[in-house]
Amino acid sequence: MSSSCWTNFEPELHITASSRFLRKARKLKEPQASMLRAALRRFAADPGDPLLRTQKLKGELDAYWAFSVEDDLRVLFRWNGDEAFLVNLGSHDQVY
């Protein structure tokens, strides 16, 4: 196998979620529930997708990152090596 076969290889992103995140996700009503599923698929494919507006947080939350599902629904997560650990889900005021 030539080395060029590996040029497009990207390790698979592993995603796990806290019980807090899962509880909040299960409570979402449509259309937010569908929007969350779509955002999670997009995140799994490319965490840096511009539509997600993924950002590193600062201050007390500097160990965390966040991405947007919609205008006021955000996912708070942290990186554990190659794994994204979803910590919280909610509005700007609830998450930050």
C-alpha cells in the first residue's frame, strides 16, 4: 500500500457524554432535538466546522470548549486526548 493512501486518513473522533448532558438532551423538544442530532453529526465529522462556531473558552472555563447548536443552545465539552467529553447543554446563561 502506498503512503498516499494515508494522506486523507483522520483518526475517528470518539464522543462520550456526561449524565447531565444526556438528561438535558432527552428533555429537548422538536425542532431543537433534531438540531442537536444534526450538530452532533457535524461535530463528529469535523469539530472545527465553521457552522458550529466551536470556540475555546477563557477564564474559569479555560479547560473547556463550546459549540453552537442554534442561536441560544450550546454544547460545553472538553478534550480528553482524542475524545470529546460532552459536559453540559443549554442556553448561554445555563452553560457558562
